[in-house]
Amino acid sequence: MVTASNPFQQNTPLGLTALPTDTVEVTDPTHPLYGLSFPLIGITVKQRLGRVCVVWLHPGIERVIPVGATNLAGEDRVLSACRLSIAGLQRLLHVLSSLVCP
């Protein structure tokens, strides 16, 4: 349905599936919201992101988080606990050595 106030409004259902009491935890250490839990609004598919969890950051403020970055991804994925890459560590060591060694 298109209305005069918003000609681009769409009433297509998103296919969200979740119970109002469900929560999701971000378990990917590389994700900016790692370690936090959020109320789960539902799970849907976004064209560029694939399957995502739609969560509330605060009441009325939604955000999508890839399912693979959450506790809903399953047990078969292996994540590194380290958030730094080897290249990042090498740059850090270079900076530190320049500060310590004159």
C-alpha cells in the first residue's frame, strides 16, 4: 500500500521469527558488540548480509547482527579469542620498539 505521506512505504512482511522473551548474545570476538546480549526481535535475511538477527539496542532502536556472530550460529564454528591480526601486532611492536629504543 502506498500512502500520500510516504510514497515509498512497503507493507511486505519481513518474515521475522522470535518469541518476545528471546535474547541473543554476540559471541564473535571481532564484532564490536562482543559479549553483549540483546532482546531478539526476529531473524530475517538481508540481501548483502545473509541471515541476521534483528535486535533492540534500546527500546525502539533496532540493529541487525549476522547470525554467525551470535550464539545462534551453532557449535561448529571456531573463533580466535584474539582480536588482533598478525599484521596489526607487527605494527604495534614496531611502534613500541621506537618508543623504548632511542
